[in-house]
Amino acid sequence: MEEKRQDRRLPIGIKLSVSNLYKENTNTIMDLDMDVEVIDISSKGIGFVSQCILPEGYFFIANIELSPEFPQIITDVRVIRSNAIDKENYRYGCEFVSISPSVKQMLDDFAAQL
């Protein structure tokens, strides 16, 4: 199968907590307190697994710590796809809404260490 991704996905195992989801000033889903396991990251977005069902097109703020050597990344992400893994778990693909060149460089530097 031909790879269609613009940037290489990096395997990673970090935890995030999602509290609120929002959709372009119209709907907000508050107080989720949901834990997710980020399984990969690229300069375009993240992939994660969760037991919660999240609607596509919604946004949340992600605080991502790649490792102690790198500063924390705080950015908005948008849920762009979801797939059921089994009866209890779902895999999600999210894109970064906006990411600075310095954060992209940090992700490139992180990839070089792997």
C-alpha cells in the first residue's frame, strides 16, 4: 500500500487528559475528564486510543510532553477520523489546527532521536 502521509508518524506512548470538546463557537461538551493514550505523533497531528466515543469535527486542547528533554506542546487539535478497535476501544486520528515552525522543528528533532 502506498503511503499517503505527508510526514512520518512516530510511535509514542504518552497519556493525555481531555476535559472539554468544542466545535467552532457552537457546541461545547464539558467535564469529560477522559484519559487517552497517544500512540503516534507527526508534525501534522496525533493518533490515540480511548474508551470514549468522540464526535468527528470537534476540537480540544492538547498538552503534549514528548519527553523531559523537550518543552511541552500546547495546541488545539481536531478529531478527523475514528474507528472502533473492539467493543470498548476506539482509535482516533487528529490534526493539529495550527503548529508553529519551532514546534515542527522540535518534532523533527524528537524523530531524529528515535
